[in-house]
Amino acid sequence: MSRKNESTQKAVMREMMKNYLKDTNTNVHDGADVKNVMRDSVKTFKLGSY
């Protein structure tokens, strides 16, 4: 679901993150969890880059 005045790119990124958290059964409870998810995401993107 898109938020009011949210860009298409941001809405897509939000959906991708929601799916990632669901697929990996990851729960985010605090800042440390967010940091870990972001670190893992960056690693994944770097592995996919050429």
C-alpha cells in the first residue's frame, strides 16, 4: 500500500523490504535489528553488482 505523496521508487523499495522480512522470517524490534537488516541488504546488493 502506497503512502500519500510517496514516490513510486520509495513504494517499490518498501514492498521489497516487506517481502524480504517476510521471506527471511525476520522481526525488527529495535535499532540493532534495523542495522543488521540494512547490513545484510547492502551485502546482498554488492554481491549482485558488476
